[in-house]
Amino acid sequence: MNESDLIDLFFGGMGKLGPGSTEDTLAVLAALPAQSFDLIVDAGCGSGRHTLDLARQLRKPIHALDLYQPFLDRLQQRAQQAGLGDLVTTHCLDMAAISTHFEQIDLLWSESAVYNIGFEQALRSWFPAIRPGGFVVVSELSQIAPELPEDARRFWEKEYPGLQTFEANRAVAKAVGFQHLHTHRIPDASWVEGYYDILRPRAEAHLPHPEPAVREIAAGLLEEIRIHAANEEGFAYFFYVLKKP
């Protein structure tokens, strides 16, 4: 079974592919200083739940980037069905390559995707592409407890060694050159609704799958769900709202 088959097996047809919700997206968007955003990029758009939220709210063209073409195809289909097809342009593109394809970005948005290249690397690679006075809005997994329990620490060291504390992420943004305006914590319920509550039964169903790769992914997802339920005050997803001076 190839990588595409594995992705479709677990994530195919899902409306969202990470923690977050329309309510969170719109709350953060509403908190931005009033601007006329002419060039908007959604980095790591997945199947486009937040892309459509942005297009619907801003009524401006959105450039949506992802490395998995089937997600982009699904987004384009959903945009057409929602009457937003003229506002969404998809690009099969690595988010690390944004600065080579876009410049003078007014608003760069990224939800639950920056872990693919790491928070610091993403901010450093995006900085040249943002116009002075432009914004980066990115949600990132962040440690909020001084210490994580041993099982949670081991899990995240394996799955996301780039996990940093809330304070460390703010310091990284400042070191890159961004002003940190504010943050928004994504409620724990937004991990579950429409995400974990779909992934859990899928993973459980595939635990006895004959292919080792499928069993490994299923077990990893179930462990992540267990770790989250047991450590809701240990880590959380935060939106970091940043501005380029």
C-alpha cells in the first residue's frame, strides 16, 4: 500500500485534518486589525475547511497550498459547491517554498500544518514573502505544562520533536523579526469534534489490518488520542497572530 492509499484510508473524506473549528478561525480573523487583504495564502490547507471560512468571510481570492493533490481536488470541489470556486486557487506546493512563488503577501494563514516543516523554519522561510505590515496567523502545538508526563514526553519526542513551550514559540517569532500581537487557544473540544471522533473508529477498525504500515499508523493515532485525553493541560494548540513591522 503506497503513501496515497494510507492517507486516504485514514483521512479520506474528512472535513478537517487537525484541531480547530470554524468558530476558532473566525474569532482569530475578527481580532485582526482592519485591513484590505489583497494577497492571501493558506499554507497547508488540507481539504480546506479554514480556506472556505476565509473565502466566505473575506470575499477575497485565496491561494491554497498543500502537497497532497487529492486534498486540493477535494477543496476545489467543496469550493464550487459552496459558490466560492472563483475565490479559491489551489497549488500543489511545499509550504517551505512560499517565498519563491509569492511576494508581498498581506495575510499568510496556516492551521494545524506547520509541524510538517517546523515552526521556526516556517517563520524564517515565510518572512521574506510577507509585505511590511502584513500578517502571519499560524496555529501550532505548544507545551503549556512545565513538565509533561513520561508517556506524553516520549510520544511527542518521537512524533514531533519540534514541540516547544508557548513562551519559546513567542520568542522564536520575535527572533525571526515578527511582532507577536496575540494568541488564541483552540479549545480541547476542537481536537475531538470532526477530527478525533472520526479518526478513533477508523483507527480501531484498522488495528487488525494485514499490512504492518496500516497497523502502525492506526496504533499511533490511537496513542495520540489517548495522550491528548490524559494531558489536556499539558499541551494545546494556539493561534499565534504575528505582524511583520
